[in-house]
Amino acid sequence: MAVSNRVETGYADVLVGLQYGDEGKAKIIDVLAPNYDVIARFNGGANAGHTIDTPQGQISLKQVPSGIFNENTKLYVGSGCAVNLWKLSVELDAIAAHGIDLRGRLRLSDRCAVVQPMHLLLDQRNGRQIGTTNNGIGPCYADRVMRMRDGIQVNIQLRDLLRDTDAALAAMVKNVAGELSVATDQVRQEVDEQLRSLPSLIDKLRPYVESDRAYLSKLVNQGARVLFEGAQSIMLDVVHGDQPYVTSSHTIPSYAFVGGDLSSRYHRFTIGVAKAVVSRVGQGPFPAELGGERSAKYCADAAITGLGKRVEAEQYKPEELLKSKDAFDVGMALRMMTGEYGTGTGRPRRIGMLDLSQLKEVVQTFGIDFVYINKFDCLSLYEKTVYGGVPVLMPLAEGQSHGEGEVKVLPAFPVLPSGSSLKPEDLPTALVELKAFIECRIGAEVVGVGLGPERDRTAEFKKPEQWLIQSRR
Ligand code: IMP
């Protein structure tokens, strides 16, 4: 028999958020990272993000993929991403200050769209009604499709900046001129400084830029195992979410194989991350919102007035609100007790009950194989509410239409002491039964649940090495 020394080909799994973002995807990636050689982003930009507590202080990651602490893991930013070079530079400095050198580990596709000062200004002027993060991502993607406007190139890819910095810079200056004509002196000065700093920024970032679009394919062909990290979440997809209250990129898992620069032939599993106490920031439909319209308006106003965590903490007693008969109060109590505020802005997030109807639809439509549910421990708070247990919005029965779903109350489980065992066999029976109820209703296996704010508090019911022997349903 001929002996083959062919290297076994690798594969790519995709991890996406199943709700409205902020499900704690990075916490799950931490758990999974040792099983992968590359963590790759395929959509979004600095509108994503999470904060990591380290012994040396916090690091805020926005554009660099998760997994920076795993020194054997390579990090890739695919061409589907919109890059803010100024913020990326700050991010890399912060990472370096923690003693982590990403040279040789981090690669950015040279086809990434560059966020320009014009995009930031346009988003600030137009994004409020949607509640955007003001990162210019929407205008940047819009220009990627527009390509030229009035004879000027409006989409600048990283490679344009690298090949001819002066020409790209000149286009950026022309592109922002209209916005600057109605801007304050302060804004004009800021933009001027941004543009002036660009050439040195290019020199600094050049070593990270990857011009080979087969970069990831080559690694996978040599056996690399890739995990695609979705930014934002399925309910915010530019097409599949509720326009216009969505982000501007595709967040659905199949887009990983477009914006992530890899053939879909390497796809293995799709992993979804949900949150047991659901949250949404910005405007838009949220069927399971506690306090409905009132909560939506309260949070929208708070984003404008700047009312946030501190004010709520001064004004309200969450333990009392939790017992209220008013769902709005229960939502506020849950927000305060589970810390649901924007990481950068501190703005209050809208809070909702677990929506199994939506989860089931998303899981089935987008082919989710395995699910993690974060903040599962927070469900025990519902015991003290008027519900007397955990309320969930049930999948629609035959003949029911959107909005007619039944709310079912399931037995709550006791509060877990901090540091308690995370072994499945040591967990309260009611918790395990609740998990089984959920997986049965949504049609996907819940392989892990988050049981505390610390990044290592995840109970794993089925570890990734066991997924391998699991055949697809
Ligand atoms: P944009 O992505 O900044 O254009 O914002 C569009 C919508 O997506 C707004 O409702 C944002 O609050 C929301 N959004 C964008 N990024 C995130 C995220 O990482 N988590 C949660 N919501 C997000």
C-alpha cells in the first residue's frame, strides 16, 4: 500500500450571536480557543467589542479577533471587515502594553474597507434614529458598494492606502470636504489631525497587512482549524434583521465564507451564542421586551440624555423593583442586577425574557448545530418576581402568528454560590431540566451555559472533542 505523507486538511467552524449582540461571544471563544489555530473576523469593525479584565487592567478589543492570550493562535481580519486604522493602532498599543506582541500573529486582508473621516461624520449625523455606535460602519459599507461618487473614489481599501498613500489620502480629503463645510472648527481640526497622522499609521500597520487572499485557504490546507468569530448577531443582519434597525453587514453564519476569505468547502460546524436575559441596544423591534414600548422609549431617551448605570444605581433599589407587578420595573431590576449597560457608553440596554420562538426560528433557518447560553445563572433571579419562575416566550403553535406566542413559566433553580462546581452532575436538577426544555424547543443541543461573570464560569455539557463524534441531525 502506498504511504501518503499528505497533511490532513483543516476546517472552519463559525460562531455567531443568535440575538441582538452582546451575548458574550468572546467568553465562549475563550473556552473554545485552545481547539483552534486561527480565530478570524469576517464582518463589522469597531462597532463590535468587548472588554477583558486582566491582572494588569482592562483591555478593550474592538477590531482584533478574540484569542489574543493564546499565543499559538493566529488572528485574521477578513476582507468583509471595515477597518478604523486610528482605533486599531490604539488597540494594538493597549495589547502591547500587556506584553502581547501580535506581529506575525495578526493579519488583516488588504481588501478590507477603510473607515474614513467622512464616514464617521456621516454616521454621527444620520445614525441617531437607528442608534448606531457612531463608528462610521454603515457609510463605509455603503461607499464600498458605491465605489465612485462625482468622479472621486469613495471606497478605499487597505491596499489602496499601501500602494499609493498620497492618492488615497487625496481622495479622503475630497470625500470629507462636503461634511467639513458644515462642521465646527473643532471637528475640522480633528479631521485634519486624523488625515495628517495617516501616513505614519500606514507605516506602523503595514507589517500586519496580508496581500495574499489565499492566506487562510493555505493555512487550512496545511491542517489549520479556524474559528470564525461573528460580530453583532443574527437579529442585526443587514438583510435578515428588521431594517432599518440593523447593523450594516451580514451577520449570518454563511457570510463567514465571503467576508472571511475561505471557501465554504471547509465548513464544519456552526455554533450559536445566546443570552438567557436578552438585551438589545438601539432602536427596533424586540418582541420579548420587559416593559415593551415604555422600556424602549426609556432606553432611547437615556441614550440621548446620557442617563446610565450610575444614575439608575442612585435612584432605584433593584431588589424592590424585582418584586413589582410591572414588567418595566422587573426589566430595570434585571438590568441593574445583571449589569446590562453598554460597555463603552454605559447606556442602559433594553431587557427581555428568553424568546424561544425567535431562537428556534434562528436556529432552524441558519443551521445552528450547537448552542451556548450565557448568563444562565441570572435566570434564578426570576424566582422573586411576580412570575414566580422563569418566564419564556414559547415557539408558536400551529395556526398562531407572530406576537401570539404563549408565555410559559418554568421552575427556577436556586442561586448558585460563587465558586460552586460547574460539573454537569453537580448542577441543580431544575437547571439541567430547564436547559433540556430549551434544547428540545429550539431543536439544537445546548452544549454549555455561562454561570457567572468570570470568564471561566462556563459549564460544559459537551466538549468540542465530543462534537466530532456527533453526527449532524
Ligand atoms: P452600527 O453597527 O454602528 O451601524 O449600529 C447599528 C445597530 O446595531 C445599532 O442598533 C447598534 O446599537 C447595533 N450594534 C452594532 N454593534 C453592536 C454590538 O456589537 N452589540 C450590540 N449591538 C450592536
